[in-house]
Amino acid sequence: MPAKRVVLVTPGQPALNPRLVKEADALTCAGFDVLVIYAYWNAWGTAFDMELLKTRKWKVKRVGGDPENSVLTFFLSRILYKISVTVTKILPDSIFKDWAIARGSFFLIREAKKHKADLYIGHNCGALPAIVKAAKRYGKPCGFDAEDFHRAELTDDRNDFDSMLKARIEEQYLPQVAYLSSSSPGISRAYRDLFVDKSPVTLLNVFPVEPRVKSAKAVDADIIKLFWFSQTISPARGVSDCVKSLKLIDRPGIELHLLGQIDENTRAQLLADAGHNVKVIFHEPISPDEVIFFANNFDIGLAMEESVPFNRDICLTNKIFTYMQAGLAIVASDTTGQAELIAGYSDAGEIYRKGDLNSFVKVINHYMDNPDDLFKAKESSFKIGREELNWENESTKFIELINDTLAD
């Protein structure tokens, strides 16, 4: 009997979407025939895609062109996207909204409908129309993974175009999915409140155990190394507050390591904000597969989320779970999502009051004054990642969800 086929769809790129990659890997390991349909997002993500896909057994199809190798299609996709946005602002419930939700949405819909599969899975709102329409065409089920609470992803203003568009897309298409998963308990609650007939399954943003990381590294009492990463380094998401807080610590021995894309103005501003006792070190983006191994070199992982918009308050980013796999103590802001998680794993780190520089300073000072406590937190974080909060465990829930969906 041929393997059952699953098509995953995203408006982004695999290297920029580790959650999709983990699902594709898990499905392949479980014996499914997997195809990922995606669209160009940026150049450095494309470079990492090439590296990533060399090691994967699932198939891919990129649509919507790109600015180097498929220029005309890329240009047309941008024109179509801009027209669709303009029309949707005037006629919010027209077909154009399906193409306005992401630059590549029209092409994702067209491509997904070409592939008969047993199940279609969407990641991000830009994929929702594609998976529902493809599933309808072949009379098969589809599922959607809500990595964020999408309608409050950029703003809490319900009259904002982005919020209204995502709400309309969700309200039309989410009732038609066979299952809904999310990346945090808070996001599951938010969608359950909106779609009472759905029971979102929480699949945390955890990672597979990294075999090259054998343990949490010992602490150097003279130098405490803090680590934060993202696709892009900006003053937002707590980075600026972190630098200003560290400036208040009038003692040597602090290194702040930031990993991600950064423009020169932001780099200059962060360096200017840092005190003379804080050494800020910038690292260029690396392959997603290398982040955990790289993070093992540091002591404290920073999860400096804010509570606005609402999605930021209830989400659980991949940072915390990366830090656990890397054996780092966690210092996290008291968003609802992070506070709930750390409350259950308090030995792994500390919570500070977001926006309160002195609260952050107090936590860092404690670890600087008590390197034994820091090392214990690193060991506890590593143990939790190895034994409990990892993709090996979470993927079991995911495959059970897929099998249950196909059995219905």
C-alpha cells in the first residue's frame, strides 16, 4: 500500500519556520509522503533553505517567484498582492481577500489544488485559503497550525486592516478545518473562545534533543554571558530595555550576545545605550539547525517578550525551548504565557516584571552574585529539555493527532 500523502503549505520559507520543518520531519519519519509548498520571503532565508533541504527527505515546491531566478513571476505576484489589498479595503469580503492575506497566496492556492493528498496542513494565515480549497477539491481533510493568535499578531486595534483581514480569513476558513493546533495554551484558549466547536491541541514550540550538546556548561564566575536571538535584531521585543538595564549594573563581567540580522543604525544605537561594563557582541544569522549547539556557549537565555499586542502576551516563542535544549538558565518577562510556563519549571530560571529595569537588574545581579545558583538553573533547564519539553515527546502528540484526523 502506498504511503499516505500530506501536503504542508506556508507563505514563508522552511528555514524561517522551524515549526513546519519539525512537522514535516515527524511525518516523514512516521512513513508519510510529504510535500511542502512555500513562497519566497528573503534572500538569507533562501540560502539557509538550500542548506536545510539537503538533509531532508520530504519534497518541496516553491511558488510565487523570487527576485533573482524568477523575476517576472515575483514582480507579477507583488502587483497582484497590491491590487488585492487595495480591492479588499473597498470590498472586504470579495475573493481578493484570499490573495491579499500574503504575497504568495494566489500561487499557494493554485499549486495546492494541483496535488491530491490525504491531508493538507496550513501554517500561517496566508496558507488557510489554500489548504481548505485543496481539501475541498479532493474531498479530503485539512488542519491548521496557529503558531500565533494571528488577528492580534501586529496590533490590538480591531479596526486595523491587518487585524480585520486575518479575522475574516479565520472566520471563513477555520470552521472548515478538521483540526486546529496551536503553539501555546494561551493561544489555544483564545481560539477556543472564538470557535467554540473547536478544541485546539497545544503543540509547544519545543525542539528535538541536540545530540552534540552533552550538558550545561560550567559557569565562569568572572564573566556572565547572556544570549538572545531572532531573525532580526531590533530595539523592540525587550532588546533596548535589556541593554539599558544592564547599564545600571555598575560592575564588570557582563557579555550580551545577540544573534540575527541587524542594520547599522540599530547596532550603533544599542552600542551607545550599553554601559562601559557591558560588552555587546553581535552574531550573524546561522542555520536554524545550529542555534541550539551555538547557544550552549552561553549562560542565560533571555526571553524579553512584551504584552502588546495580545498575541505577544499569550504566545510561547521558540526561544525558551531553545534555551532549555542548550542548557541555559532562563530569564523571562512576565507575560501571561511565559509566567505560566516558568511557574511550572521554576528551577530553570527567573521571571522579571516587563518594563521594570530594576526588576531585570535584580535577577541578573542575583545570578552574578550566586554562580552556583546560576549553574543549578542551567542544569535544571537542560534536564527539563532532555526529559520532558522536547520534540521527541511533543511529536508523539502531533502524529496521534494526524492519525486520528485521517481515521475520522
